[in-house]
Amino acid sequence: MNDWSATRLSQAYAAREVSPLEVARATVAHIERWEPTLHAMYAFDPEGALAMAQASEQRWQRGEPLSPLDGVPATIKENIATRGVPVPVGTAATVLVPAADDAPPAARLREAGCVLL
């Protein structure tokens, strides 16, 4: 699963070869293994990601995915406003306040059902 494309994941979800929750769990485990070394994640939220994956899995089981990307794991750069996550704006001098709304890129990923990590 680690090297599957978004297209392959979508096909696997539709065929019930794998579920969004299984993929999210594997992705979270991979991040948790490497994050102490890489320090690549800004606001990693495993619980939130698993909840999104669970909702995606239910949509796929009903045959009602939001889009072909529903359940595909995604990350968003920290300078893109994501609802509930502080936006650092590239400086430590900024007061970190959680974003009230998603910026368009985050909104489109959320609308598509992506699992935001």
C-alpha cells in the first residue's frame, strides 16, 4: 500500500480490496515511526485522520464516495489555512491562532473526502 497512487487507492476502495481506515492506520503508523527523525509534520492529528478515514470507509461501503479521492491520505503545507490549525505564516513572531476556515486548497481536499494528516 505504501507505494500506491491515488488512482490505485480509489480502485482498491471501490473493489473493497482495502479500506480507507486500513490505509489511514498504515499511514499514521508510518508517520509515527519516522516523524521523530524527519520532523516533517506541522500539525499531525492521527485521531482526526482516523475519524476522517472511518467516515470515508462508510461512504465507500454505501457506494457513495464524495469523489475518486475519498479516503486518499493527504497533507497540507502549514502556510495553507486549515480549519482549526494555527497558521504560522513563516515567522515565530506571529501569534498562533487556529484558522477559522479552510483556504481553497484545504477546502477542496476536504470536500473530496481526503484524509487530512
